[in-house]
Amino acid sequence: MNTRQQFIDAVAPIAVKLRLEGSPIFPSVRISQALLETGGVLHTWNNLTGYKVGNGTLTPYWRGDRVSKTTWEYLNGIQMVNVPGDFRAYASIEDGFRDQDLLFQSARYATVRSAVTPAEQTAALQNSGYATDLAYASKLNAIIKGDQLSQYDEEVMRMLEQLKQQIEVLENRVHALEEQDALPAIPSWARASVDAAVKAGLIDTPQNGSYDFYRLLTVLHRKGII
């Protein structure tokens, strides 16, 4: 039997990874939902979201495997226990989450996708009818706070900021290399070739070309192509 923290440690890296890859679901919301739906138990069928078989349409992440279990549902605000249900079974936890993300692409869950905060997203999950529990959002919020799950949202933000900085460094390096390649003046040995290329309408900005650029024009000119 895994502990609650072991459950979080198993799920959190996947939730963070998917968010970095573009999943609309905040890691804190994903982990809290998994905790609420499973009670913190890592099932062998890897369905941590309570995703039922539904219409049975296969996806890249669900190939038709299922398990029959009893669960609880709310009907008119009253909890019904031992309700039978067929749930999707997955090869991995990640497949289960990715399949859920496909579900969230439907118009029904537009507000879930557009949520800009975890609290807004938990409310959207409840309002869109993902669960029958009228206290679904408040329960998720309580789990996020109690288990300090916001740290995983913050981890994503830090990683995205680091990635942004790395991209800026690379862009600056590319710009510097481009500037190094650009010659401040047209070499005297290439002047005739550049003039011929301009006259032929091949180029209109002969300044700041690279050595290779002027060399190519010179070769073309000497061969009588321009």
C-alpha cells in the first residue's frame, strides 16, 4: 500500500511534464483530482481520473481495456454508494492523463481549458459536469491547499522561465554570429560582381553581405551568369 506522499510523488512528475507539453490542466488540479477519485491508491489499471468507458470510442491512449468497479455518485445532491460502473484501463498513468486531455478538447470543457488559475479550473470542472458531486470544486481546492500542490504549478512556471531565458541566450548568439558574418563594406574584389547583380535585378541590398555571399556573386559574374 502506497502512502499519500508516495502517490503524489508518482503522479506529480507526469502532471508537470504534460503541463510543460501544453496540457490545459494545472498540475495541482490534476494531482488533486487523482487523489480525490482514487483515495490516493495507485490502481493497476492506471485510471486515476474516474474516466468511464462512455461511448467506447478508441483513442491513441485507450485501446478498449476496461474494469468493472462499484463507485459513488451523487443524485440530486444525495450520495449513492456501490454504484456499478465500467472504467477505462490504461497501460500507464500517463496514457490515462493524455486520454483525459483528449476528452477536455470537447466544447463542453472550453472553460476548463481557458482557466487561468487552479481555482478557476476546479470550478469549471464542476460546472461543466465532469462529476456529479456538487462539492467537487471545494474538495479539490481543499486537497490542493492541504497537500501543498501549488508547488508543482510553481515548478512549471520556473521551468518555463528557465526555458525562455535559454531561448533568449540562443537567439542572442545567433544574432551575434550573423553580425560577425556581415562585412561592413563590399570588398574591392567583389565590387564589379555586386554592381552586375544589382543591374541584373538579382539583389537590391548589396550592403552587409557575408564573405560567402560576395564570393558566390563573384563566381557567377566570372562565369558570365550575371
